[in-house]
Amino acid sequence: MNFIKTSIYSAASTTISLLVKLITNKVIAVFLGTNGMFLIGQLKDFLKIGNTLGTMGIETGTVKYTSELNKNETNFKELLSTSFKIHFYSSLIVVSLLLIFYNYITTGFSDEMSYIKDNTYKYILCISIISFSIQTFIMSILNGLKKIKLFVLINILATLISAVFLIYLVINYSMIGAFYALILSPILTLFIAILICVIFKPFKLNFFNYLFKVEYLKNLSNFSLMAIAAPICLISATFIVRYYIYDEFDSNHAGSWEAMWRISAIYLMFLTTTFKFYLVPTFTNLNNNQLKKEVFKIWKTISPVIFIITLGVFVSKDLIINILFTSEFNLINSLILFHLLGDVIKINCWVLGNILVAKAKTNHFILFQVEWSILFVVLSIILTNIYGFVGLSIAYFVTYVIHFLLLNIYFRKLLWKALNK
């Protein structure tokens, strides 16, 4: 399945997700304002850490080895058995630690986030982490098997149902409703994923009877560090910067900055969804000559697309802010130019970053993630002190320019030197 065909299959899911994000962002903006956007951003980062650790970060490894081993029934079932047990037991460990240290962990949150200190929220959160881990396992298998239609169907149903749930809870219960919606969504998604797999049977479910293979544990662990490092570095960086904005300015500025990231996520969704389906399974099986051709082919495809999209977003920024949010979020205008320019570079960085993932270059991948996060935090503080609020978006752009240059230096032999035909 080529890049264009994969893009077409993912278009339906992406379009639905886009429309849903437009609606839910508007509901959050109207009912919760910039302060609510700031608090939800902080809580999301906290939840992402738990979910990431609960999967042991083996999602990409499961996709890779599913793609490679699905023709051999015995090996494939052993892989599924090992991957499932890693997901399940790691989520139980995370939940156990969370229950033990929950009060200590939540002491760092503001009084406005006191809802998460409630026992009911704590126990539902634990169920949510386990659900997310198992759901991630199922979606990884579908991705590796290239069952794109089923993957898309689950995403569409989960997106629609979760959005209705979020809107209802926010309208009726305000901030506490939003907080509960965030942890109930993975539980709903798991239920939908299991139902779809029972109906369409994309793979046999008798893998539970197979042994846990240490060999596959080692192979999957190569991807574990990478998959954990990426979100942890990103989350840590955005968490620090968001609180820095809150301390340096106020919640209005912090909420507007979070809203800018949401705008970015919405229009980049078309490309990132396709990347998730296509890049790692494809890069895994290519040699250097084929890989170089594939990278430049993807760059030629996405570069004009992302340029047109970002240009359109910039030209219609006032309309977008009014549609997605409210006039309370007009501070986005001072961020949007350099943030959009940063996104153009960001997409090209992702292509190269996925080569490191597909080829299991663990140490180098982690090094690049740490480099990005440190650079982003440091530049955000420095440039904010020099240029004010707009310095945050300048820092975002400069960080990705430097990151892209470093990746090109690393891949110079692959990309910029002649390879054997």
C-alpha cells in the first residue's frame, strides 16, 4: 500500500476527527475559557505520562514485528501473546504505583485541579490506564497488518462517541466534566475496538494460549525506550513552558498558547494520521537506496501540501480563532506566524525521525528527543525575555530549524551522498 493510497484511506478518519476537534475546542473555549484550556492542557500532559508508561512504549515495535511476522502463524501468535502480556502487566504496575503514590503525585497540582484528588477519579483513572494499554495493543496489530479500514472505523466511532460524551459533560458539569471525559474516553475506545475485532476477526484471538517469549521481549524493548522518550520529552517541555507562561504572564496567555498548539494539531492531523499508518511499516523493510528515494518522494508530496495549508491558516487566522475559540483567545495572533513556520519544518523532521524508529536506532533517537526538549525550553525562556510573548513562537520555529539541521547532519550519508544503484 503506497503513501497516496494510505492517505486516501485515512482521509475519512481524519476529516471526522477534524470536525470533532473543531466542535469540542469551541465548546471548551466557550464554557471554560482560556483558564480552562490551560488546566486541561496540564491534565492531558499528566495523563499522557501514565498512558505512555502503561504501554511500556512498545506500540511501534508491535507494528514493526507484526508487519514482518504475520505470514508465520506460530511466530505471529507468540508475538501477540508476548506483546499483550507486556501491555497488560506494565499497565498493572503503573496503576499499582499510582495508587500508592497518588496523593504525593497530585500535591503539585493547583487548587483548581482538586477534582483529580477525589477517590472516584483515582479509581476510574486506573481503569482508564489499563484500557488505554489494551486498546493500544489492538490498534498496533491492526496497523502492522495494514487493516486500515478497520483502524479507521474504530477511530471514527471512538472519536464521535467520546466527543458527544465530552460535550455533554462540559456543558452540564463544567471543568469537572472535562476532567472525567478525559479518563473515560480510553475505556469507551477499548470497548469499541474489542467489538469491531469480534465482528470482523482481523486476527485470531487465541494468542492468549501461547508462551511469553523473551526473544520478542528483547526486540520490543528496543522500541520501548524510544516510544517512552518521545512523549516524556515533549510532555516535560510543554508542561514546563506552559507553567512558565502562567508565572511570567497569566492563565490567559498560557491558555492562548495551548490553543495555538491545538490549532496546529488540527491541521497537521491529515499528515500525522497518514504517517502513523505508513512510515514505520514501510521504512522497516527498505534498504538505503530505497529508503533515500522514499524519503525524497514523501518530502516532494508533503512540502507543497503543508505550505498551502499553513498559508491558508495564516491568511484566515482571525476567522479560525473566532470559529474554534472566542475573542478571549486573540493573543494567538501574536504567536501564529512563527508557529506555522515551525510546523513546516516539524513535518519534515518527523519523516527523518521515523527512520530512527523503523531501524531501531534507540540511542540516537533518544538523544534527538532530549536535544529538542532542552533546546525548546531554553530558547522559550531566553526569547520570551527578549521579545515578550511572541518569543515563544520564535523559539518553537528556531528549535525545529536547528533540530532539522542536526537530523540532516546525522543522515548526511543516506540523504546527501550517492548510494549504489
